[in-house]
Amino acid sequence: MKYLAAYLLLSSNGVEPTAEKISSLLSSVGIDVDSERVSKLLADLAGKSVSELIAEGNTKLASVPTGGAAVASKSGAAAGGASEEAAAEEEKEEAAKEESDDDMGFGLFD
């Protein structure tokens, strides 16, 4: 991912990404560079524009399940017979369950 990020960063600045430029960019922020991976990336992306890559990635992301079906089924159940109040109460209970996980007294930034 870091190699792709360097490639996109160079491309967005109007610089033609090469193995040397990608290696130089990553080395400048203290990242060890695997020249084989850089070469493979450049070979895979040869002849493609950044806009083509983004469009191709968007079509791949469209097929990734994101859990939206579970949300849709809950809203469908609420509309199909359960009152809105019951659905709201159920959501509050689920949120309370999620919040009550044992965090052992530690916060995210402690």
C-alpha cells in the first residue's frame, strides 16, 4: 500500500513515477524500500492512468460486502410490522451492549 501511495503522490504532483523516485520518496520518510515490489507495482500499472485505476478500484469496491444488508433488514422489519418506537428501543439496547464492553479502565488514548 505504501508503494501505491507513493506512486499516487508523485502522479498527483505531475511527476512521472519511476522506481528511483518512489524509492527516494519512501526513503525520505524512513521507510525501507523493497525494489522488487516497486518494480512489480510499476509493471502492473504500466500504461494505465490514475483515473483508470480509480475507476477500476471503484468497480471492485462495489462488490465488497459492507454490512448494509443487516441495516436494511432491520429497517424493513420496523416498517413491516414493528412500530418505530420498538425499533428505536432495540437500537438503543444494541448500542448500550456495544458500549458496555469491558475496556478494563483504559481509554483509546490512555
